[in-house]
Amino acid sequence: MDFLFDYGLFLAKIATVVIAIVGILIVAKGLNGRHGSPKGELEVTDLTEQYKHTVHQLEGHLYDKALLKAKEKVEKKEEKAKDKARQEEVKKAAKEGELSHAREPRLFVLDFHGSIDAKEVTSLREEITAILAVAIEGDEVLLRLETGGGMVHGYGLASSQLDRLKSAGIKLTISVDKVAASGGYMMACVGDRIISAPFAIVGSIGVIAQLPNFNKVLKKNDIEFEQITAGEFKRTLTMFGENTDKAREKFQDEIEETHGLFKDFIAVHRPELDLEKVATGEHWFGQQVHELGLVDEIGTSDDYITKACKDREVLNIRYVRRKKLAEKLAGATSEAADTLLLKWISRGQRPIV
């Protein structure tokens, strides 16, 4: 009996702890949902300060104390003179009533690592809206783009977001370090200038759609599939029904039409391209696409940012969406699976590129 009593008391303690934790989570969720709290927030990182810190850190190991002290003295003198000139400039702007134009132009750096459904456009639109709210003449945006493309409507919207910057007269530079293919190039071509790393994959100006058909398997197992539609082409190809030549022809027409819209979009933004030559669905490496005119320059985003840090302020803008607990757990699981897959591939000791 004592054992049962102790065991029951133990279970009661566990139940109490679980109920308390659940209660705290419910209260926290309720507090987060009040007063229309934002779903995310902007994170601003000063890349110029990071660059200067890196340089100073390395110089500390290269130069002796006397030289470092003399160098620091010169830098402080230059900084003081620059601040004084800046104050005079701000006072003048204040008198003329143009304080909004009193600051120096910045380089804003955005990142877009696109998925199949281009869900990252949610953050991109917030980042662009924020920049447009404070932009002045001379500001520039550098987009570090990395995506193999995906759904047409998702990447169409992402391209339209970039077009907002162009419409506002803000210079837009696109940097491709790894890949900007298909929908990725749809985004890239909006830029005033495209920079590509030597072995970045660029191109794939084409459209693809594919799906399996299980109709024969269903018939073999005496399983009937019924689909009721209103409108002759409400559904063309299907996974479970029997596809007809007419449906295939209609689906092909839709694919060709989408490809035509894709090419027309590129022609507007990069009219000098020979679309008959490059819009074949093929992809190429950086040096090749430079020769084809798909990009304007060979280089990396690191080169561009490092150069900019020497003469102006460079800010990395990220809109971070608050994730629910389920999303955090799903993300951690996905990351673990990716890591496991990469380890498995590497053990095969076979080259990937």
C-alpha cells in the first residue's frame, strides 16, 4: 500500500508540473497576441563597423604598439574633422528645411535564399518597404541572391518587390555567389547590374511542370477514380484519372504561354539579350553567362561589400519573423536531416560538381 501511495503522489506531482507549464505557455501566447503585436522585426547590422573591427583586430597582430598608437591618433584626428564637417552640413540642411537629405547615402544589403514556393518574399517585402520609407538620393541596394527558382507566382511577386526599388529610383545591384536560375534569374534581371561569381549557376530561362500518373495502377487493382469539373479545362492533366491527348495539348499550351511571359519580362529589363539563344532552359556558369550577356560583371558579394565599406556605411537589413514553437521544432528537424544527408553523401567520397 505504501508503494501505491508513493507512486500516486509521484504521478500527482508530475501532473501538477505539466499543468503549470501548459498554463504558462497559454498565458505567454495570450500576451504575445494582445495589442496587435508585430509578427516580426527588423534587424540592422552595420557591416562597415564589422569590417573596421576585423581590420583593426588583424593590425593588432601585424604592427607594434608605437605604430598602432600613431595610426590611431591620425584616425581620431581625421574622424574629428569629418564629424565637424558633418555637423556643419546638418546645420545647413536644418536651416534650409531639408533634414531628410542631411545624411550620406548608404548601401543596404539584403539576402534572399529562395525556396520552391518563394515564401521568403514575405520578409523581402518588409525589408524593401522599410528601405523605401527612409531612402534618399544616392542610396543603393545590394541583393545577395541564391535560389534555383520555383513557383511562377511566388517568384513573380518577388520580382515585383524588387521593381518597387527601381520605380523609386534606387540603384539595385544583384550579386549571385552560387545560383540564380529560372525564377532566380527572373529576380536577377530586374537589377541595374548583375554580378556573378565565376562558378555560379545562372540561366535556366524555361518552364517545367511534371506529375506522376497512377491511373494504370488503380485500374489494375479495380479502383475507380472520379473527378467532376465545370469548365472544359478546369483540370487538364491529373494524377489519378486517364489523361487525354487534348488535355496534354492544352497543358503544353499553358507551359508555352508561361515561357513567353517569362521571356517578355526579361526582354523589358535586359533588352540587349539574345533571347532565342539564352531562353532555351539551359544554365551556364558565371564566366559563360558573362559572355552571353546574362550578367554584367564577374565577382562576389564579398568584393562588392568590402569595397563599399571603405567609403560609405553599409547596413545589412533583415526582417526576422517570429516563429511558433511548432515551426522552430520543424526547422530544427529539417536542419538535422540535411546535416545527416550531407554526411552520408560525403562518406560516399563521390564528387558532386
